Amino acid sequence: MSSNTSDGEGGVTEARVRERLDRVTDPELDTSIVELAYVDEIRIDGDEIHIAVTLPTAWCSPAFAWMMTTDARDEVEALPGVTHATIELREHMHEREINHGVNERLSFGEAFPDADGDVAPVRAELDGKARVARQHDATGTLLDAGLDGDQIVGLTRDDVAFDGDGDGARVWVRDGGLAVTVDADPLERYLEKARATGCLDDDHPELFRTPEGEPIDPAQFETVRHRTRLAGVNMSGQGSVCDALHESRRAEDRPPLSMRSD
């Protein structure tokens, strides 16, 4: 990955911009666009930031591309000291529509008037898949810490507290007053998607749910674990395909893939 960057004024630096972009995920893979090496360039001009990205293929879903580019714009513009972020999607069959729409603050429907609906339902569906896959990682962390299925099923959001440094999480088990300390990252990532999908906003206090969003019957814990594992495997497999396509796309001897005629 190449990047032509410089430090900006007012504390805006490439590292800080990249940290914000690291929060943006490919919605199909639930992996950071920084980790996936989609970010080609970060250019800082005072309080204005230019971001260039290239996706694995020229035919990546316009809805997915729209979500990533709008999320990147919004994340960078939330950075103190930044007033405006411009996004440049490169070598995509709909790069003109997406770049114009994102940078002119249009809705997806305005940028793609022939599209069947907005991206919100697509985002909700992909967030649901990510929540299920992240749940597998979170419950696996708790199993490794010595909790059993019954204890995990009985946990609520109030049973989890994060250390001030963000590295650790303390989990209380009400039965017996047991407390364990685990890596915070899997739980924080799960909670992010649980909130996004409304799993922590209804009348049920349970921390973990079935893929359909229902409380887990303790007798079905292993079945639910198996189903959440399959969700993660599916994303991982799709990610391997995208990695291969992305690597091929960046090969020095590959033909130009830009859809632009100028």
C-alpha cells in the first residue's frame, strides 16, 4: 500500500486520520479498511483531508462501496481539527456516481435514482451478521477464562465493566459472586454491534442472543455457539477471496482497471 502523506496543522496527522479510518469496516467482511489495505492515500491540507481508496474489485457492490466511503468521510470529519474530508474511490465501475454523491452529501437514492431502496436495510442485515460472528469471539473469550455455558447465558450488560486503560474487561457471574478478567477487545467489538442491531435496547437484559435476537436457552448454548461460528467462518472465507483479488489487483504487471475514459 502506498501513501503520500504529510502532517497537517492543528494536530491533524496521518496517524490520527488513519486511526479514525481504522474504525471503518468492509461491511461484508467486518474488517477494518486499514487492515484490508483499501486506503491508498491520505493527503492533509490544513483542516481539509483527502482520502483515496481502492476496493478489491471494480464491481464491488455499490451499496457496500457507498457505506465504506460515507463512513470514512464521517469518521475523518469527526476528528478535531478537521472541517472537511474528500473521498476518492478509485477504479470502480460506479466511481463517478459514488464520488459525486459522497462528496456532494447526497443520499444513496439521489446518487443512484434507479436503485431499489436505500442502503439502510443492507447495513442492518450486514450488522446482524457481524453481531453474530463477534458474539462467537466474545463467548469464546469467556469460555477460555473458565466460564461455562450456563454462566455465559446468564450474563447481562451490567455484569461487564471495562478497565480505564481499555485493555481489560472484568466480568461478574452472579451465581457465586465469581469475577474474571478477560481481554476487552472481543467484548467491546461485540457490544458495538449488539447496540447497532438493537439487541441491548429492548426489555431483555441478556448480554448474548441467538442469531435471531432471542434470549438463549441454556440447553441450546452449544448449538448457538456452532451457528455463530459458522457466521465467522463465512466472513473469513469471503475475506480470503477478497484478499486474493485485492493482491492481484495491485500486481505491478496487471492491466489498467480504471473505468474512467479520460
